[in-house]
Amino acid sequence: MTMMRAIAIAWLVAACGHSSPPPKAVPPPPAPVDAAAAPVAAKVGVALDVTPADAEVLIDGVSHGEAGKLAPVIELKPGLYTLVIEHAGYTSYRVEFSVADKVESFSVHLEPAKH
């Protein structure tokens, strides 16, 4: 009869719903972001090496300042541009160039203007 009593108690516990609900799944915390491993968009634009360093740089008629004070790469969207480098007392430099998927580089040495 002891066996019957154990079966009856087990049946009553199951029938009364005293069992605990299963635990809810908790998503794991997000992995930390490693800035060094994150993909970096490649820069495209123009890099300039200009003499004299205080010559003014214009791209499509917009001044970007003195050549020697510019960032190593002037970022530009892909497209066609006109670069003008000018300085009082020197012959200006003008070139049309296109930017696609890389940095275009120019080394410019302005010549003194002939009188």
C-alpha cells in the first residue's frame, strides 16, 4: 500500500499544478564592440604635397585653406573635380581630376611668375 500511496501523492502534485514553470530564456548580453576590429570605410579624396606650403588650395572654387595646414587627405565623394593652387607672385596650378575608389595624389611646385 505504500507504493500506491506514493503514486497517489505524485498524481495529486502533478494534477494540482504545483510544478514550477520553466525559466524564461534570457538573451546573452551583446558582445563588446572592438573599434579596432570594426570595418573602417576607406578614405577617398585627394592628397597634396605643395610648395610653397602657404599656397591656397581650391577645389571646385571652394577654398580649403593653406596647403601646409591641410589634413593628409582631403576627403571627397566620388566624382570629377577641379583643383586650383595659387599664391601671389607664383604661376597658378590647375588640373581636373576624378575620384573613384582611392586617394588621388598630387605633388605641386609652384613656379615664380615671370614678369
